[in-house]
Amino acid sequence: MKVVQLADIALDDMAQTLKVIAHPVRLEILLHLADSTKIDVTSLCDKLSCGCEASMMSHHLTKMKAHGILTSVKEGKQVFYQVARKEVLNLFQCMPKSNS
């Protein structure tokens, strides 16, 4: 494996991104957003296996948006979210698949 030299700032950004997404609900949100162009809070709540309520979903989305992982677009009264940093989705390819 080739070791790449990264500036301390890049390492800090990578560590912060990993901290933000290191939650099962946030990881599941990213998986659903990876399959969609954009999706609203209510639709995400319906898709999640944990039965997350809209207020908690908004908290998770806001945290990821604040760190530049997601973006949002308001259309009428609905807010639609999408992945801004597509490279974050590559993480799922690196993790081993589990049947548990």
C-alpha cells in the first residue's frame, strides 16, 4: 500500500468528517441519499429502519450540512437534501460487508 503525504489540515478535515458521520443513523441517511438525487425529511424518516422522528432527523441532517457533507434546497415548504461530498460515499466500499 502506498502511503500518501497529507497536510495536517487535510488530516484534521478527514478526522472531523469521520466524527460527524460516525453514527448509525447518519450512515443510513448517507446510504439512502446515495441512491437518490435528493430527498426530503419526511421521506427519509419513512425509509430509515430506526423509525427516526422528524425532529431527530433534522438534527442529524443539520449536523452533516454544517460540516459540508450535505447540501439542501428549499422547494416551497419542503427542504430536500443531497450529498455534497460524494467522496464520503466511498467509505461504504472500504468497509466489510456483514450479514449480521
